Amino acid sequence: MVATDASAAQIESATPVNGVSYRVARAEASTLDAASVDLITVAQSLHWFDIDQFFAEAVRVLRPGGVLAIWAYEHCRVDEACDTVVRKIFAEVESFWPPERKIVESRYAGITLPVPEIPAESFAMTVDWTATQILDYARTWSASQRYIKATGSDPTRPYQEELVAAWGESERTVTWPLTLLLGRK
């Protein structure tokens, strides 16, 4: 299921490719057949859904034994010096995050899956980046984009020199711990 805004038209491929058909629909109203799905994944987007309606739809379309996997990434980490500067950038734009993002920040505290939970191992995403790449990434945050639109300025600019000094010239490993909720119908 793919979350889109309410005005998006449904698109379905005419011919399945390798047994997979593609659709665009609201997560809360997928148009999938009941008990037809083995796996539903929600990556960094549960906070945009009407959660109760989405969970009802997930239960409807999951087959017995089907898995619901919901995850989000936390703030990235490099080392204390770099993390301190990235936290400053985050603080600069913090008031521009939408209120729904609070469930991501809380690591899905209080979210109860509509199917029995199964244990999830801890894991993380990693990438090797330069200081320029982490600054570019920070500019992609939805809060940064709202900040730019509201103020006309780049929220990373005041922190660029400080970050480059902490980062150095070479690539560094950036890690995003993941929060994962898993359940099986």
C-alpha cells in the first residue's frame, strides 16, 4: 500500500510484472482484496496516516500469517562533535516539524499494533558521507523546507563552518538507528 494524498488517482498496472501489480492508493483504503497480502511495510510514514483506519485496512488485507512491519529512523549519529552540530541544526528547525512527527520522535511509544507483535532485532542504516552531504541531507528535512519557505534562509548556513571543522575532509560513517514494530496476523 502506498500513502498518497486524497486527491491522487488510483493507478494500477495492467499487467503484473513477476507476479506483482503496482497501485497508488490511500493507505487507509488500498482497494486490495481481503486477505491478499503477505507483507505490509510502512517506512517513515505512519505519522501521516489515520492510524486507526490504516490498522483496520491492514488487518483486512493481510493473509493469516501475514506480517505488518512499521519502521522509522532516528536522528543520525556520527560522533559527539559532529552530532552536537547536527543537533544545533535540528534545534534551529524544530518548531517547523509537523505535530504528527512526535510519534517518530517517541519511537512509536503508545502505538499498539492491531496484530500480535513479534520480537524485532535492533538494526540501523549506515552510509559514508562528507560534511557537504550531511548538510544537503539536513536541508531535505520537511522542517528545513518549511523553515526555508517561512524565512527565506538556509537553516544549515550558520552551522556549516562548525560542522566542516568537526567533520574533516574525509567521509565519515553516518548511522541512523531504526525503530521497528513487527506483528503477524
